[in-house]
Amino acid sequence: MHLPSWADRDIVLAQDVSGDGVTDTVYRRATSGRLILRKGIAADSGGVDLNSLSTAADSSGGTDTEYSASGWAVASVPFLLGTPDANNDNIPDIWAVRSDGSVRFHPGGRATTSSTGTAVVGPTTWWQTRIAVG
């Protein structure tokens, strides 16, 4: 298994996003503020072939795809967390704490998600220092 450098990346979630029953990953590129989807490949023994999640070339389709174009820079969104489906559409979701202390819910999509989301908690200094949601 090739282990690439993940110095510029934060793993957001490792769940089945694409709906094919195989674990995928969504990660953030810290420098660009984009979310990227990497689709996993099923392992012969069940589950996911971990090698398929290690590099884009080894993933399903042989490439990563953009999951959200912008708005996820660490300065704007210091904390984000992928969670199981919260809105009953069978797609994992993302919760984010923005730099102003607001908490936003981002419903997942099979190929993309919105960087704006829905405000659940308005701006507050309390959430500016939190490191966990839930």
C-alpha cells in the first residue's frame, strides 16, 4: 500500500457517500478550501479495499472528484465533522463550526454538497472554542 502525504488534508468522513455500499472518503484540502470525494472499491472479503482509499489512482474510477468547490478553508471553518445521515435521505452529512462561532448543517449528496449549509446555531463566542459537535 502506498501511503501518500496527507499534510494538506483533513479527513472529514469515511462512509458510503456514493450509494454503492462501499466506504468512500471525503477530505478537505486545507490550502484550497475544497472538499474532495474519493470513492472506495469493495474488498474481496467484504468491506472496503483500504488501498483504494490511499490514493486517487487506486480509487474507484482512478481519480478524486470535487465534492464542494470552496468555502471550507480552515480559517473560515476551523472544525467540521462528517456524520451518519441526519436528515433521513440515506447519505452521510457534515456539521461545521465556522470561525464566527455559528454551527451549520450541510446535507450530504451523492456527488456534491453545498458550502453554505443551514445555520443551526447563530454566531456565538461559545462555539468558537469548541472542538467537538455532539
